[in-house]
Amino acid sequence: MRELVVLGTASQVPTRYRNHNGYVLRWDDETILFDPGEGTQRQMLHAGLAVTPLTRICVTHFHGDHSLGLPGVIQRISLDRVPHPVAVHFPAGGQVFFDRLRHATSFWDQADLAVEPVGAGFSTETRAGRLTALPLRHVIDTYGYRLEEPDSRRMIPALLDAFNIRGPAVGELQRTGRLGAVRLADVSAPRPGQRFAFIMDTGLCDAVYELAEGVDLLVIESTFLAEDAGLAAQVGHLTAGQAGAVAREAGVRTLVLTHFSQRYTDPAAFRAEAAEQFDGTIVVAEDLMRVPVPPRLPSTDDRAAASRTEL
């Protein structure tokens, strides 16, 4: 299963309808919690999510609406005795804040955390693919994250049948790249890896576009509307229109807008403003919403593979 579970969508302060930030990305065997704001534990309960499947926590920066839920989540990991290490990533410059939150109160600490702060050039391999982080433009150290699945090849059953390849022979062909005179390329098509990006509190900068480039699902802050663009630039945030323009220029497939200022009461205004810039799929995030990662697009070689089955 590949989906984003939205736990909270408010910026700075929660509202009657929006919790502080919190997002869980479920990607096959990897479950990543992004920016656990205050109330994350309870929102996970409402969403039907436990902490045990968590494999990784990623914090973009140490403003409270993105990190005040961290102590509770860590203590719950300890209480539930999560049986595997949970990696934790955050800006290295915020180590002092992580240390305070890690032991904010007294508890019987059984949590197995693999603490890996991020800095310029950060990259690590996960079960879902390569996770990278880039510095954004905000008033404190802030990083955005990008998850990129490696490219692979998809076997074409009709072509395997045409060459009478089945059972264990399929696995051997995948491992070695050749089975007798049959090459892997003869019975398969490229399978481009899927990509995800998570971009919070930032003004426009090169890293925003680099993180978003070609992703299937982009989660990005759109704190303000264009009427407050001056304020957005002053405090290091984006407007919905800017988020839409980023999605257009970066070739994003699905755009998820979130992190809304409490000053606005009509969510439709964010969609309308982003749609002026981006004609793809736009999701205006709501608490407890589930957003599926878009299905893979067929590669250009799929049609060629299909035509070969007719020969």
C-alpha cells in the first residue's frame, strides 16, 4: 500500500477543524511519520494508525507546530515496545531541541531510536528507496525531504509465455539478466521508480524545485493566499499560487496543499489559486484524509512490449 495519511493541516496554531501538522507516508514496508505536531498521538488513533509500524520519523524543523508531538510519539514507541529501530531525522542544527524533546518528561525509556540528523548532502537508503534532504529558506534551519524509488523492470507475462519461461526460470532471468538466448530486456519493460516530496515552511528557493522535480506526490505548504504574498515572503512561507507554480514547473503529478493559516476560512480559495498555475490533480488537505500515491504511468516501452506480443 502506498498512501499519505493526513493527521493535521494547520499552521502555527490548531483550529477547531485543523490539528497541528502530522503526516504518515505508508510505502510498502516503510512507514514514515513527518512533522509530528502537538496532538499527533490522538490523530493517529482517530486515523486507525499505531506506532508499531513506524520505521522512520522526519522533522523538517523545530517550530512547535511541526515537532511538539515528538515527545508523545517517542514515549508511545517506548510504551508499545516497538520491536525494531525507528530512524529519526531532523536538521543537525536543531540537535539541542531534539535532545530536549526526546527527554521532555520522565518515562521508562525503551525506545530504540536510530538518530540520524540531516545536513547538506544528506542521503540514506530505506526499504522504499533513497531518502534525501535539502535545506530550505526559513527563519530557522529547515529541510525538505524527497523519497525516490529505484528504477527497475516489469516482467511481461505474454512475452514470458511466448518464450516458454515460467516458474523458477523467471527468477533466474531476473537475477542474471539472461536465460539462454533470451535477455531480460526481451521479456520486460522499464518500471520507473515512484517519487515523493515533502516541503514545509519555506520561501521559494532552488531546493524547492529540486525536491519536487518529477514527483508523483508532492506535499507542500501553502500557508497564505496571494493577497498576503508580502507577508509570506517576509516570514518564509509560500502562497497557494506559488505552490501551484512549483508543481507545474517541476512536472508534479499530484499536488497536496497543506499548512493553512488560521486567517482563512474557505479552503476552496487555496484550490482555486493553485489551479491558476497547475492543471494537474490538486488535493486541499483535510485532517484524517487519505491520499493514494498515483498509479504508475506506463513507460514508453510498454507499448513496444505489447506490440512484440503480437508478432
